[in-house]
Amino acid sequence: MTGVCVFSFNSLRKVPATIYDIAKKAGVSIATVSRVFNNSANVSDKAKKKVLAVADEMGYHPQAFAQGLASRKSNTVMVVVPVISNYFFMEVLGGIQDKLSQQNYELSIFNISPNKDIQEQVEHVLKRRWAEGYLFISIHMEEEKWENLEKYNVPITLIDEYFQGFDSVSVDNAQGAYRATKHFLEQGYARVAMLSALESSKPIKDRLKGYKKALNEHEIPFDNTLVVKGDSMNRDGFTERAGYEAMIKMLEMNPMPEACLCASDIQAVGALKAMQDTGKKLPIIGYDDIELAEYMGLSTIRQPMRDMGFFATQNLLDRMNNSEKPISQTIYSPELTIRSSTSVNGV
């Protein structure tokens, strides 16, 4: 079973137990703890049971430790992520867990603080060598900052980001927004709005490109007033509240948009609530295809989030075992999934 330990930049909220902690609480020597974890025969059954019971109580995983001693490796994979209370990240983490559950590796999570310099926090993690390999989920930095991390010479795989120097797994966000917008335009809608989030966020930049491309192909001028975001910028505006606020603004427009592309499914949840509260409706398409979308009848652009986590972890493990392997860059093409929300009567 894969253990999970959560870290943050501000403080180590949960510090993993060490063999010193186990020895102290069990009332035995460090050498005894080491022999227990290495399945040595020179340990009494009583001592072994005591050590294993204390280890279990303290959330310690001796199998991973023992194999790490033998190989001089930490047997730990660390995920570096900006927000873990997000459906996208939780789905990706599910894929990571699926892969690591097949291996003898521990999983640690370092939560990036939105109020501190990202590169400083990332380097803070890498300098301390808390893990044998690192998965960066939706950590977006300029190319020169990624280049600076190469000096640490540790296995790194990026998820939802691209840099030529590291293995990566990502989705063509521009293509996803293009397909959603194109679908509406082909259905005869001309005033297609985009329910946005923080304009400087990389997903919004890419999805806005796809939105504009579809409009251009249909010879419809881009109208900046049809790109609307909420007032709440928690999690860069990728929240139910921000989606609700943005949709209220759209429904108050005169003339009102004819259809809407939402930058995420979770914003679409808030948008649907706004329509319900006002009694006004318009077709919408979300983005992500979180599990909730199917049960809400939400049409959406599907990102293979769990697959992204699984195969990124496979790439990382391959890199950890072979530092000379060619760099792997995987870019998924998102799919449009049509459900009832693209019909006004179905909302």
C-alpha cells in the first residue's frame, strides 16, 4: 500500500516518523529497529511485534524503508502541487496512486503556497532531496526557470506543463477550447461567451487561444466583453463561486450570450446554479470531465486526468531507473463529450 505524507512550504505540518522515533517509543535500539525492517533473524518475536506495532501506529512503512536501505535510495516519490483541494489534481493524484500501488514507493505531497515565490519553493524541495523522483502538477514557470532546475540532476516529470528538458505529460488546452467553441458555432450560435478565470494562468491563456481560433475560422470578430470571469480569485478563479459570479454577469448582459464555454467543470457547476437561481438558461460546455459532470448532464471537454497521472508516474519511474533514457513528451488531444447541458431545454 502506498503511504501519503503531505508537506507545505510554510511548515511541515506532518513530519514523517524516523527509525529514531520508532526506537524511542518501542524502547529498543536503533539497530534493533533496522534488523526488524530488514527481516533479520537476530530479533526476538516480542521485539519484532513491538517495533512493527509502533511503526504502524506512527504511520511508518518498513517495507519501503528496508528496500531503500538496500539500494541506498529513498524509495519516495514526491508530488509538488499548488492546490490539492481541486478536482483536477485529485483525479491526477488518483492515477499516480494507481501506478505507485504496483510499486514499493512512498508518495509524499508538497503543497506550493500561492503567496510565495514558486521557484524558491520548488528549489527548497529539490535541495533537501526529500524524494528520489518528483512529479510537478500544474506548476507553471518561464522556460529559464525550468532550465535552472536541471542543475539539481534529479528525476523530474511535469504534468499539465511542458519543458523540453524534462519528461512531461500534458493536454492540448488550445485544441480543447477550439473544439468546444467550434461545436457551438456549427450549431448556429454566433454570440459564444467564454467563462474565464485568472487571465495570467497558463490554462486560460491556452484555452483563450483555442476560443479565438474557432471564432476566426467562422469569421466572427473577437469580442472581449464576452470573456467573463468572476470576482472571487481563490484558486485563480477555478471555483464554483467564481463560476456562479461570472454566469450572473453573463445573464445580465443585453443582449445575452447565446452559448458559453466554461474554463473548467467546477466553474460550470456554479454557472448552472446561477441559471437555476435566475430562471435564465443558455447552453454550456465545461472543461475537464470530472466525475460529477456525468451526473449533472454537463457537456464537457474531457481531459484524461487519471491516465495523465498514471503514465507520468511510469515515465518518472523509468527515469529513476535509467537516467540516460530519451526524454518523453506526451501531449493528449482532449475529447468533446456531449450531454444535456448543450441544449437549453436540457439544462
